[in-house]
Amino acid sequence: MKECVFAGFGGQGVLTVGLLISQMATYKDYHATWIPQYGSAMRGGTANCTVKFGEGYIYNPSQDEPDILLAMNNPSLVKFLPLVKPGGTIVVNSDLVDSEINTRKDINLVEIPCLTLAKEMDHPRGANVIMAGAIVKLSGDFTEREAIDGMNDMFRKKGKEKYKELNTKALSIGYNYI
Amino acid sequence: MSKSKKVPYLVDRPMSFCPGCGHGIAIRLVAECLEELGQADNIVFPIGVGCSSLLGGGIEADRLHCSHGRAGAVATAIKRCNPNNVVISYQGDGDAYSIGIGETTSAAYRNERFTTIIINNTNYGMTGGQMSNTTLPNQKTNTSVYGRDCSVTGNPIRFPELAADQFNVGYAARGSVHDVPNIRKTKSYIKKAIEMQLSGEGYSVVEVLSPCPTNWKMEPLEAMKHIAEHVTTYFPLGEFVEKEEK
Amino acid sequence: MADMMKGNVAIAEAAIRAGARLYAGYPITPSTEIMEYMSWRMAEVDGVFVQAESEIAGINMIIGGAACGVRAITASSGPGISLKQEGMTTLSDEELPAVVVNMVRYGNGIGTLYSAQCDYHRETRGGGNGDYRCIVLCPSSVQEATELMVLAFDLAEKYRMVSVFMSEGALGQMMEPCELPEMRELPRYPWGFDGKYTNKKVGIFDRNSRDEAVLLNEKYNAVKENEQRWESIDVEDADYVLVAYGLPGRASIGAAKELRAEGYKVGMIRVITAWPFPEKAFQEVNPNVKGFITIEANATGQLIDDVALTALRTIDKKVQCYCRPHVYGIPSVKAIKQDFIDVVNGNMKEVY
């Protein structure tokens, strides 16, 4: 079972990245849970959600000890840095996040300039999908094909097919950045 | 003794109101109107708590004794679920204007397509005569023993006027049952209210001023006179809104 | 393959598919998505949706709809359900079926928005005036929530009672893969108001409360006998049995399994019907069990009372009953395992 925390400002699409990964997992017939922080707990800098997935039943869907943290802004890195499992991975949006915040030696910090990459591909709202691509690669649980199919299946069901090409490209950029 | 043919079968059984009470007259008027409009077999009564609840024992029809003040909400759902039934919430002033002011006002505000009949006897009758939101200024009750002091209690509420002025209701009127001409007039108000409901155009409310000799500590005739001379000066009789029926 | 679905949305859609055709209520976090969903979905199935002016008006609209024989549902959370108690005792008094959803949030008074289990006593005892019980169903996953929603309507109809769907805020907010139940096209209940006084069972004014009391006890005894539901593992030889429900119940199963794998003789009972309480689950427990441990998301421990009473009735000797109230949230598997270790090491005092 893998646990991922996705955190950032509201509007950076972190809840959607979480949903994407969980939907890819169910597309692969894994068990999956997605749980947000909601209500007053979500005020003050970070929106976040926790996704767990794997072959076995997920007994506790809530935030526990993430294997992977996505930090899209500085407050997210500050808040969740201590929670990450030793040996875990932190993916940061290096266009915004100051990597010096990280004081831990027992984690793997991956810097991705997702805003720059998104701008380069002329899809500024695709930064979160680029990050999703990187995370599925880092998790080691999905092939690029599985990830793309799972994502497009979700967007198709949500009636957002028109961005299929752009999103596929964004996911690939993230996947292959690693 | 032979019965009058005119007693509607809906209410052709004894009721347990005090001597001189106006509830029995009002209920009879409602039943007559239903019968004359061919709706006696098409009626659901959400009923208030208080003396108005005695309607439940006196009438043979679909009826629900609602929690205190909630008939406006119950009637809302009944009418929306059964739009082809005539729905009349039958309540007292305490039920509709005090504990149920939220439900009563909100139903009028939403222009729910049912009818509310509110018996206003300027006090809480069932519990033995306490002050209500319609108790007259200086009126003595068991909780205003020196007379109602409106500087601390607020002024008596005039709901049909409120509904007419502020909401887009179909029909709002106030009648009285203290003498025969007014009983006749009140019947015409109730009939118009039900017709408004049948037309589907909007919420209808008729407040009925009613004597409460027991708690007013008056003889029945004295109570009737009290309405004519005092109650109607604060609560004017008449129709406040009469929307065109389509 | 099932799609990810938000708990509150799945609950609302399951209710529609189970036959709900009236929703009336007032928004409150963390149940609001149910109402938002119903606001447009009811219209699609020719149902009735009313945004009530208050929680109290909402539950009274449920009464009006149920009296017309319509499958009716409302949803709220802790403080909102407090206001609904008046209507729930009235529904019970008139023997009108309805489903009331409580997506529980933590705290007394207006409380907080944290996911919790602090309303157990109220829901299982009937929080309004009088002598009544509601069937109380407690899901531990989004999938189970949809299944229990169908059951909630079926049991409400069968016994003409209120079914309380008692879940936690977190379950309404979380997403999981979920297969929805089949759409049912059901006629109204056959006994509702039709304006013709066809059915004389609703709105009875001449009551014989002594006779009614006998019938009420018969009904409640039948529910107790027939409708207990639970999930249990490894209780037959257990030295210790964890007892919990909802999301903490789900985490406790994980803890029990890991403890078992580590060599501890631990069993687990996950309560699904908080009322009727699953006494039958306890009859299967090792007669030499050393203790029951409840894992709860509240401050004072509530489920523990039912566990202790039931242990007294079902186990021949006095068994120690422990409680670890985690206040709010979902305790982690690791935390629950530590609760067990605390009991074994004598670091937790028994409650009963």
C-alpha cells in the first residue's frame, strides 16, 4: 500500500492530482481511497488530500505516514515535511518552493519546475498533471500507458475530453522528467 | 331529535370545545366550504398544537397532529407530495405566530400552495390563558397579570397584513365569528382561500378572530361583544390581498 | 472497475436509487453535499426537494412527506440533528418510516467540523422525548454506505421506524471506488394520505397508550431479534476483542489482523447496527476472553456502555471492558495497536 499526500494552494489543482492518481489505481483494479482536509482545517495556506492505493484493502484512509509528498508551495513543505516516512519521496514545485526548507536527510527530494514546463508546452494549467506524471513514475506502480489510460478515462467520464491531447502530453512530460 | 341537514358529514360528530368558543364555528365553516367546493373527499389537515388540535377529534378526514408550530412545514411537504389534495393547516395564534412563526412565515414566503386557517383568540387557550403574540395591549393574561406591557413584550403581530405586504401570497384575510354577518363574511373568505389553493396560484391565509370566554373570564355574549368592541380595533377585518385566479 | 465516488454523493445517489422521493433539509458541514446533490437530482426522478428554513422545518417536511407514503430522507450533522429530535420522536410516534442521515462532527454545542463519533448515545437511545428507538446503521466505507442506505429504507418500511444512517464526516468527504445499487422504481407506501381518509392508521387521535406499548415492545423485540448486523474476525479464540464501528471500526480490523499476525490472540467486532446492538456477535466470543477494548472517536467513551452491558449478558464471567476514546478523526492502525499493547501491559484502566 502506498500513501501520497498532495498539498498546495487552493487552485493549484492538488485535489485533482490526488483524484487522478486514485482513479489510475482503480483503473488498475487496486484498492484506493482519497480523503481531503476539509472545513476550517483547510484554511491558511494549504489545501491537501491523502491518497492511499494498493492491492490490499485500505483499513485507514486518513493521513498517516506518506510515502510520497507533493508540495506545490512552501507552507505545504513546512507542514508535511515531518510526516513523510523515512526513505520516502518529496516532490516539490521548484518554481515556487524553496528546497532549503528541507532539513531531512532520510528522504529523497525531487525538484520539478512544473510551472516552467507547463508554460513551455503552452498549457499553463497543466502543471498539476505534469506532477501527476512524475509521481506515478516515482511510485513505480504504473506504466506510462496505464497512467495515461487511467487519466483519460477519468476526464472522459467528467466530460473534459477536449483536453485529452494536452493532458496526455503533460503527463508524459512529468513521467519522463524523472 | 332530527339533525339539521346542513351539518357537513365531515364534522357531524361532537366536538369538545368550551361553551362559547369560536373554534366550532370556524371548523364548521371550513367543512361547509369544502363540501360546497366538492373537496370534502379530497382534504388533508395538518393540525396545530393547542385548542386547534381538538379539530382532530372532531373530524373524520386525513389529518396529522403536528408538533407545536410545525404545521406550516408539514403542510408544505404534504401539498408538494400530494398537489391534487386540498391541504389546510388548522392552527391557533400561539401555534402559528409564536412557536411556529418561522414555519408559518416561511411557508407564506415561499408561496406554498396550501391554505392556513389561524384561529386568533388573543391568548394561549389550551394551557389556560397565557399571553400570546396576539394578546392585546394591556390585556390581562396568566403571564401578563397587570396587563400586557408592549414596551417589554413588543406589539401584537398582524400576520395576514405581513403576508400581504411582504410576500407574494395568493390570498390573505381576517374574519371573525362574533356575529352572524361576520360569520357569513368569514365563510366567504375561507371559500376564497380554498379556491385560491385549487387554482394553484398561491398561498392563502385566513385569520379568524374567535372568542375564548373561559380564559377571558367572560360570559359568551360578553366575549362576542369584546371582539366587536376591542379586538377588531387592533385586528381589522377584511381582505388584504386577493390575487387574480387564473 | 468502479469509479472513485465521494461519500456524500454516493449516499445521496444510493438514496435516490433506493426510492427516496422527498428531500427536505438545511445545509451543515460536513453533510451539505448530500443536500446539494438532491437539489437537482430529485427533479430528475420527479421527486420533491425543499430547502427548508431550518433543521426543524426540514424534519417536519419529512413527516409530511412520509405521511403521504413518500420515501423521505434528510441529512444533517450533530447540532442539526439535535434540532431534528422533535421530528424524529413524532415520526416514531406516528410509526412513519424515514431515513435521517447524521454525518457526525465532533463536539458539544455547535461543535467543530472534525469527523467524529460523539453522537452514539443520542442516536442509539432516541434523543427526543418518549420511548422510542431508531434503527442505527453505521457504514465503514463508501461502498458499504450505499448498501446500508438501501437497507435503511427497507428496514424503515418493514418496521415503520426511523432509520438513522450514522456515519462520520470523513466518510462523507472521502472518495472510494463504489458500485451503486440498482435503480428501483417503487410505488409509494400503500397507507399514505390520499385526501379520502382511505387509511386510518396515520394521525390517530384516540389513543390507547397501554395497548400501543405492548405492540411497540413486540416490534422493537422483533427488530432486536432479526436485524442485528456486524462483521467480526477471530473472536472464537480471542484473549482480547476490539469493538468499534464506522471508520475507526475499519481501522481496528486492520489493527486486529496485524496483531494476530504478530502472535496476539486478538479478535474484532465491527458494529454495523448500533441499534439493535449486535449481541449475537458477542455470543460467538471465546467464553474465556480477558477483555473487550472499544476504539472510539469521541471524548468520553460511549460505545463502551453497550459493550459492557452486552458482555454481562453474553459472557458467563465478568470481563474487563476498556475504552480508548481518540476524540476525533480516524485512529491509525498503529495507534490502535498501541491501545491494545497499553491494555496488555496494564497501562490502561478498565472502565467496567
